Amino acid sequence: MQPFHVASFDVEEHHRIEAATGLQCSVELKQEYARRMEHTTRQLLDHLAKAQALATFYIVGEIARTHPGLVRDIHAAGHEIGSHSWDHRRVHHFTPDSFRDDLLRSKEALEDVTGEAVLGFRAPTFSVVRQTGWAVDVLAECGFEYDSSVFPVRHDRYGIPDAPRGPFWAVGRSHEILELPPLTYQVGKFNLPVAGGGYFRLFPLGVMRAGLRQTAQSMSPSVAMLYFHPWEFDPEQPRLPLGRVAKWRTYVGMSRTTARLKSLLQGRSFARAIDVVRAIKASAVALPRFPL
């Protein structure tokens, strides 16, 4: 199979990020972040259109209620709409029953706007981990075809470091679901996270390019799942009152993200995640099965 590149965007207002958990933001600041989220997302749509690139947008379900026109326009541009939960809470906050309610609420809100089934999911903060492996069964039961929440790295907030680096079947107690993990670059036995987010802002762009080359040369099927957030492309936004480490993690390298994304989009073809999933299933290629 040909190598696939997937550009994905996790769409939430800036005050919802994990680093801001517990902070009290004024109504006015939340409104400003919401306004900037829509403006920046529309700029990203313009960049994608100029590069003739399709992408997948994992959108917080509440945004389908507050910004239905934005969700509708993303869908009308040919991009995939996936779920990023209802209000951006990590899976750790749920039981299987309450997670099901959250998933269906988000899924239905997004589908009401687009008129098309939502088949892909990404958990906030990649929070499908060993402790929340039960989420696999719930996702399958709710009609999702694939997930992109398992990051095969070591991190203080997320990750399953021994998970496969390429597409695999995530196996629950009674169901399984196709998993598209974010891009990593393997150095010895260590997986370096190079898929996007803070790593995209911190590392030289050449590190991500090295991960893309390694994946294309060593994996079959080769799927490079990249991820970004609209707020990462808005260096002029009001800053959250974070601690020193969290502030550095959140805002490092933000002034160079737009130029880097434009460079990354040039000379590559990008597919929607759902189209990659269907190509993999149609090929009947044997994928690893990994119990969660």
C-alpha cells in the first residue's frame, strides 16, 4: 500500500486545554477564545485549500451547538468531521456508562449539523490508556469505525509505550476497533513523539520529517498521523495564567507554527483518516492485535 499522510486538527477553545484544568476564566475571556478559535480554524481551512489537502477535524461536540456554521463549512470543504468528546474531559473522568452518554451526545450534535455519520474519535489528551482501556468496547458499541487516541510514547499525562507504532486493532473485552496512533520516530527502543502539538512547536521540523521518512520506509501499511490545534496558530491570543512549566509547554514555538504547517503541506498528499481506514480494511492486510 502507498504511504498515507493524515493531517488532523483537535478543535477546542483555548481555555479547555488540559493545562488549564481548574483555572477560572471569565465569561469575556471564554468568548474571546471562542471567537479566536473560529477565526483561526477558518485560516487553517484556507491553508489546506491552497495546498489542495484534505484533513480530519476532531471537534468538541459543544462547538456544534455554539458554532454550527463553522462545523458545516469544514464539512462542506470536504474534510472529515470526527468527535473530540462533548466538552473536552479526559476519559479518566468517566465510567463506561457516562462515557457512552458523552460520546453519543457529541456524535449526535456533530451529525445533526453535517447530516453525515461521525465515525472517528480522538480522546482529549490522548486519554485512552491502560486504565481506560474499557473505552474500546464503548467506542465500538457507539458505532465508531476507528480511534486515534493511543499514543505509543512515555509521557506524564498519557501514552502506552509498548503499543504498536502503526495501525493496529485495539482489543477490548468484547469488541475491537481500528487504531491510528500518532506519528513517532523510533530511536533504539525509545519512541520519540513527533506527530504535532508541543513537539511540532519545540523540535526542528526536520525531526518530524525524519519520522515521516522512517514510517514510510519501515511500516506497511504506512500511516503518518499528525495532529494540531487551532489555538497553536494564534500567537497573539491572551495567555492563560499557567505555571512556569505549563506555560512553556503551551506557548513554546507558537510564532513559527503557520510557516511550518505551510511547508509541511507542500509536496505531500494528505488523506482523511476515514479514507485511510477504509483503504486498510479493503486491502485485508493483517494488522497487529493489541489488548487494552
